[in-house]
Amino acid sequence: MLTRKIAHYASKLALRQQAARLRCIVFIFVYTQKKQPYLKWVFMYSSRKLLKGRHSLNNHFYAITICSYNKTPLFYNFQAACIAAKTIQKFQDNGAVNTICYTLMPDHLHWLLQLQNKTLSEIMRQYKSMTTVKINKLTHSQGQIWQTNYYEHLIRDESDLIHQARYIVANPLRAGLVTRVADYPFWNCIYLNPYR
């Protein structure tokens, strides 16, 4: 019966015209106030299509979020977390970015940076590649460490920059990992001294 309902709704959607921009359609049950389920469709857009018009600007600030593959809490491993944090410092030392702040959570990375001489996609590709090779070598495994995509936010003004920095630094507090930011080992911010 469910298969018939899905086929019925899919035929009504006239997806032939939209097929080029849609990756898939997910059907979910939504319960009304009378506890009667009805079928609802949710469009999942292809992330490759979302990246199509993306371009980055040198000397602009970006807040980046990268998630580990399948949201695996990979960075509970202290050595893996050290590799990810040291790689951020290498990008800073090489002059590719100016890191304002970052916080490495167990399953994702928040990174606020200013681009210097490379595009954002080059930075993300190189960062993911370098950390994947090193962490796979550390754990004697092969495979993907990061999700293929990342979230970016172009910083609009100084107040947005400060807001994003505060959000990133306070992430371990909100997650309940520590009671003081200074107690969390994998973060840095040019605006703060953790040992005040």
C-alpha cells in the first residue's frame, strides 16, 4: 500500500522537468493533530548543484563548518585531533589563510578565516586531503574522513565577525564538553587569551 501511495504522489509531482536539479525525493510520514499519517515529500537538492555558482573572494572573511564523515566522533582521538589542529596552523604559517579562530569538535570543525592567496575551495580540498592522509596513516585505515561538502558563511561586517567568533569559541560550552573554554584543548582565537 505504501508503494502505491509513493508511486501515486511521485506521478503527481511531474518531476521530469525538475529531475535535472533534484538529487532525490524523500517521502516521510507526518502525523496530523488527529494522529492520522499522511505522506509528505521533501526535496533533497544535490550538493554539487549548490556549489555550482560558488566563488570566493581574497581578503574576505569566511566562517566554515566541516563535518566528519557520517558525523563520526573521530576527534575524541587526541592524536587525530592534534593532526587536524596542526594542519590549520600550517595553512596559517604558509600564508594561505589568516585564521581568526577555530574550534575542533569531536565530529566537526568550525573555522573562521580570512582568505589570502588561494580560493576557499582550494583551501578546503587541501585541508581535507592533508588531514585524511595523516589520520588514515595514524589509524591504519583507509577511507573518507570528512563529508564531501562544507558550509560557508561570508562575513558581512565587523559585528558579524565578532558574533561568529563568539559562537565558534563557545561551541564546547554549549555541547557540554567543558565548563570553561580554557579547559578545551582544540581551539584558538586571536581575540582571546584562554589563560586570563
